[in-house]
Amino acid sequence: MTTGEDARIAQRDLTLDLARVSCVLLVVVIHLLFVGVGRGPDGQLVIERTVEAQPWFAAATWIGDIMPLFFVVGGFAAMAGWRSLERRGGDVDAFVRTRLIRLARPALPLLVVLALALLGAWALGVDAALVDTVAIGIGSPLWFLAAYVLAQALAPAMIRLHCRAPVRTMVVLALAAGAIDAVRLASGIPQLGIPNVVLVWLAVQQLGFWLHDGWFRRRQPWALLAIIAGGYSLLGVLVPLAGYSPSMLTNQYPPTVPMLVFGAIQAAALTLLHRPLAALMETRAARAAVWFLGSRLMTVYLWHLPIIMVLTGVQLLLPLPLPEPGSAVWWATRIPMLLLVLAVVWLLSLWLVRYERSPSHLVDPVHPGRAATVAAVVLFAVGPTLIMELGLDALLACIGVVGTTLAIWLVRGRRARLVAP
């Protein structure tokens, strides 16, 4: 990295960048362990979600489900970005447009590829059941796009509420989320939990505001440990008593109150580990790795599952040995497979990284009004929401392409024309 980059990076809390990068890499690892494709002792093809079948899986999700930390860190970044924008005279629309474009531009190439691939599979008459199995797996992480853009779009309003009444705002969000959970669990209808896509993740994002304000930093280490221990104790009582799934991944969509509890646990843990993590980020090697991965983080998140599926398909087509999923050999091959997936994603990122950079005309443009900004957020969120609820197929992929394209078009910057006096 250059000296200028070092100076720019020194102004940031790099432990948050490290947390964000680590979370994405952990997501890649977990998804790789889910894809179990191989041959059994009788030579028959085996397709399963290997890690989910392990007896320890549900317990592992109590540590490994780091999605709340995404929203905690996102809340911290949102408040920092909003305060910076306010100092420069920016407004809510500018904030929302910037957050939207950072998600929509990287998502568009993936949605286009998925739409073309699914239309091609339909035209070629590929087995529909196989296509559905693969497509649903690939589409499963896309819920994050809708949830995150909605949380970020509402961040300026939630920051104002936080500044006026931080405790009351958090309590209201938590109680509302708990009420939605109660109705969903009592009825047994998962769709009734959809309002919590907004309520729960907004509440977790509020924790990021508390983190930015220094509330967690002002706590003594014993108090942070108490938050972690108390959070896990609360979950140990709440999960069986209320009837939540013991697997936290199941509680992730629609999100439930346990995700909020995990957000508090993870915010406390991140603060507790701040000193050693900050020391790690003092090294040039760590800063370079975090900067390199951070500059293409959405590419890694969006494309790793399609790449895993493609590489698995290549294994099936080539005369390569396929160990039985869950066997010792299969577990051993996960390490080289992970490295291969990351290498292929890196090759893709050489072209796709351009979509992670905000276009230069967003710096000081003439923009449409509030209605266009709101419409853009809704258009972008519709596709991922439908995909998560109904499963990815060609139609929904096309809806995602159209919605994302229109969203980008609506928030695009137009340079002001100079008019001669």
C-alpha cells in the first residue's frame, strides 16, 4: 500500500474492517461445508447439506452465526458516515443513495448471470428438480441485500431517535420484534415474521450506534464479560421456553429476537478483543490483507456460492475421485477447496471490482428528489425479498435484474450543466 493509503487507513478503526472481512470469510467456509456432493460406499451420487447433519451443528451456530455482527458494524459505519455527511452539508437522500449504490452495483452482474443461466437451463430442458436445488442454494444469501439496504436507508431517522432516546428506542424495537415473534411462533406461520426483517435488524443496527458512541468501550472488561455471559444465559432460557429453533441459522430468516441478543454479545466481544485486534492491525501484512479483501467484499459475498456450485459441477463432470460427504477425506479436502474458491473469486474480482466502486458522478451531482430515492430502495429490495420467500428461479432473477437496474437508474448522478451568463 502507498503512504497515502496508510494515512487514510490510520483514520479508521481497522478492527471493524477486520471484523467485516472475517465475517465474510466465515460465511464462505460455512457455505462450503453445507455443499456435500460425493459418492457413497456403493458408488451412488450423494447430495446433502453435510455440516447441518452433524450432531454439533446447532451448538456451533451459537458461536458461528456472525450475521448480527454485520449489522452492528454496519450501524457503526452508518453513524460515522452520517456524521461526516452532515459536516459536509449532505442530506438524507445523499446518504441513502450512496448506501444503495454500494449494494446495487455489485449485485447487478450476479443477478444478470443468474437470470441468463436459469433461462438457459429452462431452454435446454435441464432437470427442473436439479435446477431448483442448485438455484435455491445460490439464492439463499441474497436476503441480506434487502435487509441491509432497508436498515441503512432508515439509518438517518434511527440515528435521530437514538440521539434523543437511545434506551427507549431500543426497548420499543425489541418489544415490537418480540411481539412479532410471539404471533409467528403461536401461529406456526413463518411469513408472519417478515416484519422482523426490518425490526430486528434495525435493533441490531442500533447496537452499532451504541458502539460508535463509545458505550461499549466505556464498560470495564468484567462488564463486557457479564454482557456476553448474560446474553448466552438469556438465550439458554429463551430459546427452549419460547420455542425458537436451537439452530441460530434457522432464527436468522425471518430474524428473531435471539439475533438481537447475539448482536449485543458480539458487540461486547468485539470491544473486549479490541486491543489485540488493534495490535494485529498495526502490522502492514494484516492491513494489506484487510484492504485487499475489503475492496472486493461484496464480490466475495455474492459470488462465492455460485463458484462453489460451478466447481462442484466440474468435479462431477471430470473423472475425479469424489469422497463421501462427511468422511475424513471429505473434511480434509475442504481446505484446498476453500483456497480454490477464493482463487476463482479473486480472478472474477479483477473485472467485477469496478462495480464495488461508486461512480465518480455521485460526488457532486444533480439528483432526483426524495420520491425517486424511496422508489429506488423499494425496487432494489423487492427482488431479494421475493427470492428469499419463494426460492430463486428465472422469473424472480429477471425481476431482480429489472428492479436493480431501475434502482441504479433512479439514483444515478447527473452532472449540473454549466450555463453561460
